[in-house]
Amino acid sequence: MSGQLAASGAIVALWALLAALMPLFGPRHRSAAWWLLVVAGVPLLGWLTLKWGPGIGVLAFALGALALWRRPSQDRASVRDRHVEPAE
């Protein structure tokens, strides 16, 4: 395996790890993290497709779309609409 193949795979794995950790960010920073992942993911997807081929590129696109499916604003709306019973 060449160095560029290993580097592209490692960077994409780091992107996937950050996408998996995004729900742990506070609501204030989640929207910025979402946009950062989108902006960083597009060139990474191109690089991955160039080095690994179109099959892996399409698979990475599908997995990335699943990781980012829900926008952060939807998360805030679901938290805001929850009803919490007062403590006795």
C-alpha cells in the first residue's frame, strides 16, 4: 500500500471519528462543527475517490451522508420541544 493510499484512508477515518463525536459537542458549537465537517469532507471525498477508485468513493459518500443526515438545528428543536415534568 502506498503512502498516499494510507494517508487518504487515515484522514478519512479521522473525519469519520469527528463526525461520530459531533453529538457530544454543545448545541452552541454543533452547527459550526457540522459545517466544518461538510466543508472538509468534500475535498477529502474527492481525494479518496481519486486514490481508491469510484466504488470506495461512492461508499464513502453514502457513509458520510448517513453520518451528517440530521442537521444540528433539528437536534435543538427536538430538545426544545421535550416536556419535562417538574420535580416534587
